[in-house]
Amino acid sequence: MFFTHSFLEGYQTGDLIVSYLIGTVFIGDIIHRGYKTSGERNKLTAYCGVIALILLAVIYVGLIYLGASVSSYYPKGYRKKSVITWYC
């Protein structure tokens, strides 16, 4: 019950699936660019991971701030789907 609700209502489900797909593209491109040894690949992958972590942190902190700042405009029992469809 909780998993189904979270999967259908959650926003982060796409992040997990896309991260696996884009990760294979990154690793393939790293190998294609000539980084043959595992040490070089690991170093570059860690560097890309740190950049991605920083950028995702900025995005999610912004989303948290946005959600916290506009939550007072809606009643407590308001559903997320109602808010999204009201704006569309």
C-alpha cells in the first residue's frame, strides 16, 4: 500500500530510473573518450558524481523552499493533483 502510493504520487521515481540509464551513457562516453584504465574512469566518474550531487542539491533545495513558501496559500487537506490540474 505505501509503496504503491509513493510510486504513484512521488516525484523522485523518475530520478532513479533515469540515473541508471544516463549512468550507462556516461560510462560509455568516458570509455569512448579514451579513459581506458579503471583508475582514470573511477576518478572521472567520481568527479561527475560530485558535480551532479551539487546540482541536484541546488534543485531540490529550491523545490523545498518553493513548496514551503507557497504551502500557506492552500488549505491543509488540499491534494497535490488538485493543485497541478488547477494550474494547467
